[in-house]
Amino acid sequence: ATWFYRQGQLSKSQATLLQAIELDPEFFEAYNRLGLIFLEQGKRPEAILHFQQALKVNPDYEQARLNLSRAMLIP
């Protein structure tokens, strides 16, 4: 998923991350990365939901907390 993301292939990265979450619903980093992809696609509500899900799984995950704050500030 990271390789696809770095290549700008957001849809392939997204599909890979969704598969990863299907295999491991506790994979909080995948929720965070999906949130970033949704932000890049202009899908702010979806991004917020995924950052929140990452924090639900791991409340101490600072990167998701920062990304959620950033997403909430976008008009």
C-alpha cells in the first residue's frame, strides 16, 4: 500500500489498505493511511471517520490525532 501511495496510485493503495483491514481490523496504521488518502481525494468526512477509527483502535496513536486535528480545521 505504501509503495502504491508513493507512486501516486491512490486507488490501488486504498484497495490494498482495505484488504489489510479486512484481514486485521486492529491495523490502526491502515485506518490512518486511508484517512490521508481520503483527504487527498477531497473526501474530508471519510478521512475524519478513518482517523477516528485509528484512534478507537489505538487511542495513543499521535499521528492519527494530528491528522484528525488537521482534517477538522479544513473548511
